[in-house]
Amino acid sequence: MEKTKKIRVALVGTDSLRGKELKNVLSKKSFPLSDIDFFDPDVEGEYSKLTQFRGEPKVIHHLDKNSLKDADLVFLASDKKVNREFGALAGPQNFRAIDLSGAFNTEESIPVVVAGVNDEVIEKKAPGIIANPHPATVVLSHVFHAVIKRFGLVKAVSFILQPVSAFEESGIKELANQSYCLLSSESLSKNVFKEQIAFNLLSQTEKPDKDGFSSVEKQISSEIRRVLPGHDFPFSLSIVQVPVFFGYSIMTYLELKKKTDIQGIRNLFKEHALFELSLPDKSSPVSVTGKEKICVGQIKQEESLPNGFWVWTVTDNLTRGSALNAFEIAERIFSKHSS
């Protein structure tokens, strides 16, 4: 029996939302770590900032171009600029990198991976950098992948309710501050969102293209097609910005090739360990905070279109939508070293 190889891991962007959640996942999950080093681009002096990992104090180090040269695996959880700069060192310094910021997601030469859906690209291409996709891509890819295998898919349409944490800490702070100001009858400021987000809905947060779609909406569509190659079904989506701190809620219309009923759809998701069936009134962003599964709530069947179904899903965008997918990619990269 081959002895398990221990992996030296580095986490860049330790104090970002993604970094904190990834650190939490790594601390709880079994992974063949020999050591883990933490880095943050905002740390200027050595030993000036501490964190904890598995109950032990750890230093968050200053980040420079020699920081990662001894790592086997680097999780890039900082902003896009930093991730691009240090991700580019993966080849020259011979480490594997997983980017969680979307910095490399539009580059066709760098694979976008949803663990459990298109793992084969990891083995076939052995890429130096892998792009962790948008949280909505993770959720919808799993839904479509399961449906296609059982029933086939004619077309799909998704309405994505996006939390403010999609805009990192600044989005969270703006919603919190605006909510406080409105309840206190004080004037509110708008920095992240052009319009009031507290107690409000926004159909647009970015400049649209000539067809009215944002770059994020196009990114998600492109990522899903890359994750599910060979399944050429018409698909469209639209994002609505909602005043929720965490959790993506997605209502998806599915038109199937094979006939089934609501119970057939429920049975499909019940058989997959990644999904969790929930009562409609219990499937909300609040109910999935910190959870690892994709929660499936209400399922509706169209009367005029017997093969048409609406499926409601909610998922923690930082846990299942980001950190867990990155962790599972890492497991697959280094699985050949396991005993």
C-alpha cells in the first residue's frame, strides 16, 4: 500500500470572506496536510497578524514572490489582481493553484471545475491553475448534471437572487449600514450599489451589454457550458440583487425530455447525497447558512407543459458555492497520492 504523501498548502487572502470559509473547511475536513501557511497582501510586517487553525495560533505572513515557492498547493482567495499576479507563478514555481476569485475564469486555457461534475479535466490536463466557478455555476451545474443523466434536458431558465456578500465585506457593510440608517431615520450612503439595497430589490448592479445582460450573467452562462460540454440545451438566466447577506436562491425552469412527475423529481434529488430536500417554507437563505448541501425546496409542475418543472434551490455561497468546491477540487488533484 502506497504511503500517503503529505501536502504543503498555502492560503493567500486569509482574511477575505472566501479565505475565512476555506480555512474553516480545511480545519474540519480530513486532508493530507504536512503544513499550511497563511498569507495576506495587506500584511506588511512579519508576525504582525495572527489567525487560528485547528485550535492553534498561526501567523499570517507578508506576501511576496518567493512566499509560495515551497508549496504544493495554493488556494488563491484574495482579490482578482493579487490572484492573477501570484497565480501566474504556478508554472515557474511548480505548484498547483485553485483560484476562488474569478480572476482566470474567462481564460479558455484554464479549466473551470465543478467537483463531481467535470473532474475528468483535472486528470486529463493536469492544469497548474484551476478556476473555481461562480457559486451559481456550482449549484446549477449540479442540478443540470443530475437532471440530464436521469431525464434529459430540452431547455432551462434560471432566476438568480444574489446576496450582498457577492460584493465581499463592502456589500455586507452597506446593507447593514443602510438598514440601520433607515430604521433610525438617518440619511444613508450608497457606495457599492448605485441605488438603495436595504429593503429593496435591484434588477441591475453592473453596466449591461447591448442585449441587456451583465458580465456576471454572461460569465455564469459560459461557465456552465464549459462545465457541461456536449450538452447543448438552450439556457438563459437573469440575476436579481436582493437585500440578503448570504445565500443564493435560484428558481429554475426545467423542460425535460422524458416524462415524470413532481415525485420523480424529488426522488432524483433524494438519491443524490449533495442535495437535501426541504419543506418549501424551510428552504430559505437563512436556513442554509453554513450548510454543505444544496437545499431543494418547492417543485412545481406546469399544467400546460407536462414536462416543464420549476425547482427552487438555496445554497450558502461561501460554503458549498465556493470553499467546499475548491476543497473537493484539491482532493481530486492529490487523490493519486492517497494510500
